[in-house]
Amino acid sequence: MFVPDEYVFDYINKVSSLDDDKLKKIREQVIGYSPMARAGVDRFLAFMVSLLRPGRILELGTFIGYSAILMATYSPHSEVVSVEINSENYIRAKENVKDSGCNNIRLIYGDALDVLRYLDGSFSFVFIDASKGHYNEYLDICLDKMPEGGVIIADNVLFGGRVAMSGPIPHKHRTIVKRMREFIERIMDDDRLFSCILPLADGLAVIRYKGD
């Protein structure tokens, strides 16, 4: 079995970079690790929304607006609703959205679980990149707001590879690993869903809602 080495991921990241100037400027605002969608993941998101052309897109976890602006750019007819819990990130995201010129983005400040419960309307595309311990809860509420054929993409489902590891997990990661494994088992076993896991960046779950 071929197991990709680091140079493979470096190559994929290099050839996957997007050449949009406004997106580059936002990437340059961050140095080192961040919750921003990684190279490769961002291109996959751009590919999916441009292919599916969803009417409404929901994002859980805005950070500073990079992926919301990306999806709004590559699917300009869509309404992008993005939720962020961190006040500092929310303010920076608002500035970046304003500077981007995208007028199809609605930013909401608050906890994703609280916001989801009162958010009206349906969403045919959802990108989950918020608190890793609540993915199952996000999924439950999102499915209630999703038409048949809708797509959910969840980022970081391999959690640095720890989810796939055998043996003991360090105590500080144990809860998230347990919950992420439960999330993956659930999306694979639920008859209403058709799902796959992509070993892209930190792991992507791609979920299609088949309906009840």
C-alpha cells in the first residue's frame, strides 16, 4: 500500500494554490498554524461549490473570512451564511469581507449550536469547521435544514492523524478523538447518508444527504 510521504503533500499544496489576489491577501494575514482552510482543502471547496452551484451555503467557523470569501467568489450566485464565535475573528472577518467586495456573504456572531437553532431557511451546502467536539450535534441540526441531495463537508476529521491511530491517546486529545470517531462511524452507518473520508490536509468528510 502506498502511504504518501511529506513531499507528496508539499507538492499537492504547491500546485493547489489559488491565484485570486483577495484570497492571497487574507492568507498573508496569518503566520504559522491557524484554523484557516489549508491549501488543497480550499481548492476542493472552490471546486465543489462551483460544481454544485448551491442556492444557500452555510459555514460553521468563519475564522477571518477566508473560506467564506472563497465560496462566495467561486459560487457568486449563492448566499453564504457564516457563523463565528470569536469576537476578534468576527471583526477581522467583517473587514475582510468588506474589502473583498463580495456582497453575497452574511456573517453572524455567536455560538454555532445556538445560532443553528434559530437560523431560518434551508441550506444545500454546509462547510463545518467549528468546535471539533460538537460535529455530531452540528450534523443533526444541519440535516434538519437540508434538502435531499444536499452536501456537507466537515474539516479536520482525522485530527492530526490521531483518529486513525491505534493504542492509547494522550489525555488532552482523548475526548475529541472519541467524539470524532463517533462522528465518522455515524456518517458511514446512517442509511440516510452517503459519505467518504478524504485524506486531504487534516482529513475531510464529504457527506451527501439522501433523504429520510
